[in-house]
Amino acid sequence: MLNRRTLLAAALAAAFGGMALAQDRSIVVASTTSTQDSGLFGHILPLFKQKTGIDVKVVSQGTGQALDTGRRGDADVVFVHARALEDQFVADGFGVKRHPVMYNDFILIGPRSDPAGVKGQKDIVAALTAIMGKAAPFVSRGDKSGTHAAELALWKTAGIDIAKDKGSWYREIGQGMGAALNTASAMGAYVLADRGTWLSFKNRGELGIVVEGDKRLFNQYGIMLVNPLKHAHVKKEPGQAFIDWIVSPEGQKAIGDHKIEGQQLFFPNAVVPGA
């Protein structure tokens, strides 16, 4: 009887251990709408799972929300694009270490009619100044995302206090990049977008790129493991395995290989110091 009980206990322990191991082979990544909407995750995650057997569940949010998700311990990894906020996340002890991953750029999208007369410019600050001067319709994500943070920083660089100076021409929607582009398309408005989402966006209507190429439109992405010292349930090993793969030559090649209509959406730069 004792032997049978011992064997049963061992079998149950093995079963529950196997279930725990299976659960450990999945992680939650809080990331931006741009990495999701651009199709990047759809391209790279099957490759990562094939390599490691680890499932990745993506929570797609604005960067500010994604970082908040990490702060609450509701994600194992955070993959976002707002360097100052990322550095603060690590400095506050919520992230273990920030790793650079890739970059693309922001672009100013606008209607074909171009009421502010900015099409073809390379100076994003001059373009924003002209948009405000003409009270031309502008859609802001208004969602504390990385793109929203970049937009606010650009208004500030232009010497414009948008919180004080905005009028009915400036519409904040509190939603992601796809929704902002859809709203701009419906309104015939300008909107700041990341190039990756724009390339994958189908409902363009009368919209097109009006300003690009300004170095102030550079858009860097970073990745961080949520600190298990803050949240003991964080899956450290599989989470770090995902980060290690993303910044490895194999992961970096996978990122660079993601293209839409022959155009590369993101440019890997994990090996660039200080990126």
C-alpha cells in the first residue's frame, strides 16, 4: 500500500510539474501598437517559437500603457519606443536592463489637398508651425504612446505649447496608430505616424506622406525584462530567452527580413552602442 501511495504521489508530482513546465513555456510581452499593426510580431514570433518552443502572447498598447502593464507585473517583457520613459522604467527598478533592438522613423501624413502647404518639406518643426498657423486639421493619438510622446516633443521643439494653443483643429482620440490613421483619412487631417504602421495601413484614402527625412523623426525601440525582484511571478528564464533571441544575429535578421511590398519596416541595431 505504501509503495502504491508513493508511486501515486510521484505520478501526481510529475504531472503537476509537467503542467508548470508547460506554463513556463509561454510569456506575455507588452508592446506597442506599431510592432503589432505593422505585422512584425506575425513575422518573427513563429520563428522564435520554432527555435525555442516558447509561446509569446502580445498585449498591444501605447508605450505608456505597456510600461504601466510592466509596472503592475502583468507582463514578463516590455518592448516599446520612448527612450526617456524606458530609462526611467529601469531606474525605478521595474526593468532589469534596457536593450536596443531596432529603429525606423516617424513620418507626417497629410491629405492630398495639403491645406498647410507643407508637402515635400524636410523640416518637421516648420511643418507643425505651418499646420497650427493655418489651423489645419491634425489628429493626435493622445494615448501616452511613444508616438504621442514624440509628437508632443516636436510641438515643444517648435516652441508651441500644444496644451494651451490647441484649438478645434487639433483632435485627440486616445487610441492607437491604426485608429488615428483611420480618423485622419476620414477627416482629411494631418497625423504623425510610424513608418511601419503606415506601410501596412490599407485605408489611406486621400492620405500620403508629406514630411519625412528630418533626423528629429528617428524612432528607436528597446526591450526590457520586467524585474522579478518586483514581481516574483515574472517568467525570468523564458522572458530573457526572448530578449536574447531578439538581439541575437538570428533575431536581428528576422526583424530586417520583415518587408511589405519590398520595403523594409524596421532596421535592427542591437549592436550599436548607446542606441
